[in-house]
Amino acid sequence: MAILRVENIRKCFGKIEVLRGIGFSLGRGEVLSIIGSSGSGKTTLLRCLNFLETPDAGRILVNDRLLFDAAGLVEERDADVHRKRLHFGLVFQNFNLFPQYTALRNVTLAKELLAHGQADFRKDKTRILREIREEAVSLLDQVGLSDKADAYPHQLSGGQQQRVAIARALALHPDILCFDEPTSALDPEISGEVLLVIKGLASRHFTMVIVTHEMGFAREVSDRVLFLDDGLIAEEGGAEEIFGDPKSERLRSFLHSVIT
Amino acid sequence: MSFAYVTSKLLEGFGLTCLIFAITLVFALPLGLLVAFCSMGKHRAVRYASKAFVWIIRSTPLMLQVIIVFYGPGLIWGTGSYLPRLTAVIVAFIINYAAYFSEIYRGGIESISKGQYEAGQVLGMTKRQIFFRITLLQVVKRIIPPMSNEIITLVKDTSLARIIAVKELIMMAQEFISANALIWPLFYSGVFYMVFCGGLTLFFGAIEKKLDYFSA
């Protein structure tokens, strides 16, 4: 069953049409990589999924539930949008950790704020907060940073910051975890530690959508790959198909230019 | 003319200086924030109005603003009755400093990267939560240096109150010139400003140090 269905997404910025009708679906536990040259619309597509941009047309369904429909766009209550967002997690290119909080607090904050809204929060406050904290500790452990729980972002390397950001996104248990060029701001020798964490998640069957320029990594980790060109899906298929046997001339020349 | 007597008269003036300073801060700090929000808001009319307000206030001398607030209403309505002098000074100061503070707030708020808001959004936070839990402290950290600068300027700007004969520190000191032909009390008054500003400098330095634990 498809966990995510995206239908005919279009998005213009002014007169420039960045997405010109994108549709795909994603099965539970699948890893989808989105590749393409800069300006092809990869990041915009990811931002549409996370409600950071509002598509001009199209629909987004998660677990067969309609989350977004440009045709029936009504003024939604703020709270509804916030609920819908929680189906998706997003790891940014520039980490965007909260600088005034420790690594641990970066991971717990959003979940604590959500817990405040729950009916039984008052009654069970200590237990709820303890559980959130324990889970955050274990998430930091999973990304290999159990010893950095009390460090502030500026005390961490880029790779460590990005791993905290991954733990932060996981804390809210998103159905689909999205990565926007997660290693583009990192030195090549540091990228590896972040990619390793993402591979670990893939082996545990997290559903992920990854925008990346790391072709070797995409080939290794992805079940499926979308090649975006000029706002359209120019080619899609399994990782081996896309990288081993590209059909279109456009994809062949793209792969040639990024790999050599 | 004893040193003790001069000191006691200057302290009297200094009390008024402190009063103008304190009341101006108490009202101008929140009012400035309101103006800042207006100048960044969605409504075009409100935005232009607040930008025009800041432009007018920042492009005219504070001394002139004090005079206008004091004489203006009486002249406009032809009643010939004026606001109490001290009230006029404080009103003019609050308006003037709110305009300057609003620009400092605006600069601080706009300097926070869009990524911080977006990170909060994708984590399901509301606008309110993002402001209070994420951006506010970062804004405070960034505006402390320009704010301390502006607030230290306010200490010395209080001397403009003498233009409508409010007996603050400088005016008190000047009276010794006309009444007793003494100039040294005026020089001596500088010490009061220096001590006050020195204290403020230490205070803001302490806040800066306290916010040093993170880098934003």
C-alpha cells in the first residue's frame, strides 16, 4: 500500500514554473531519492511536501487520507496545518538547530510543546516529560551522540549537528522523513558519518525521501530514484535501472557530469 | 558655596534625570516593539504609517520634539494651556525613543535566519511557540549591543529637558553660573552621568556574558 501519493503538483514563483506536474507514490518502508541538476525543482518539491510552500495545483495523500488539495483549498485553521505537518519530518541542508538549546533539548522541545496540548498532560506531567527525555536520549544514542547530549550546537561539528537534526526529526515519529541535501553543507570526509546514519535508518525500513547530490549514496540506499529535469520527472525507476541503465539522453549526460 | 551643598542640589537634579530616564524606558521599550511589529506587518497602510512615523521622528531633533509637545497643543487649540513641563518632556522622549527602539527590534528580528522559523514549522510548532521558544532569545542576544548604546545615549539626552526649563541635572548645575558665578558645578555634573553610564555598561556587559553560552 502506498503510504504517500503525490498527484500533479505544480508550483510557480512569479512567472517561473518550478514544478510542472509531479506525481509519484511511495510504499511504506521505501527509500526514494530525488536527483537532478540545481534548479530542477527537487528542493521545492520537498518543501511542498512539508507545507513550507503551497503548491498551485495538485494533491498530496498520506495513508490514503487527503492532506492537501489545491482545488479545494480552504482557509485552514492553524492547528490543522500543524497536525498535517507531523506526517512529514524534514532534515535541512543547513541543519537549523536551535542555537540556544542543548542537543538533547533540540530533540525534546517540539514533542514537549505538543504534549502541553494533550488533555492528560497536567495529570501525568512528570511521567510524560520523563518519557520524552528518555526517548530523546535513546535517539541521540542511535545517531552516535550519546556523549553530546549537553553540548550546544556551536560546540558540535557540522556532521554532529546534522545527526542531532536527524534525531530531532525522528522524535516526532513522522510517517515520511525527508532530507534536503543533508550533506551539501559538510566536508566530504564528514559527510560519511551522516550518510551512515541515514543508511542505518534505511535498513530499519524508515520511509524516506532524500534529495541528494551524492550519487553513490543514492544508488546504494534507494529503492527508487526520481530524476527531475526542468520541473518534470524525466525518468524514474529502481536505483540499478537509473544508475546502471539510464534510458534518456538527459539523464545520461547528467550522471556523466556529476560522477566524473 | 560648599561642596556638600552643590552636591545636594545636583543630586536633586539627578533625581529628575533618573525619573525621565526610567519612565521613558518603561514605556518606550514596549511601544517600540509594537511599532516594529507594525512596520513588519501584513497590512500595507499600517506598515506605511509606522514607517512614516519612524522617519519623521528620526529626522527631526529631539530638542524640537520636546518644544513641539510642550507648546504645540496649546497653540493648535488656542487654549494657551500647556502640558505640565515634565509630562511634555517625558511624552516627547517616549515617542522619540520608541521610534529608535523599533528599528533596533526590527533589525534583530529580521536578522534571524528563515531556517529557524522553518525548523519550528516542520516540527509542528505554532507561530507563537516559534516566537517565544525559538526566536525571542536569539533576537535579545543580537539587540543587546545596539540597545545598550541607545539606552546610554538616553541618559545624556535627558539634558535636553532644560530647553523647557525642567530642572534636571544640567539645568541645576547651570544655575550656579547665573546665581553664584560658579562654573565648576557644571563640570562636576559630568561625574553623575559618568557614574550612571558606567553602571549601565556593567549591567549590559553582564547580560551579554550571560547570553554567551550560545552563538547565534
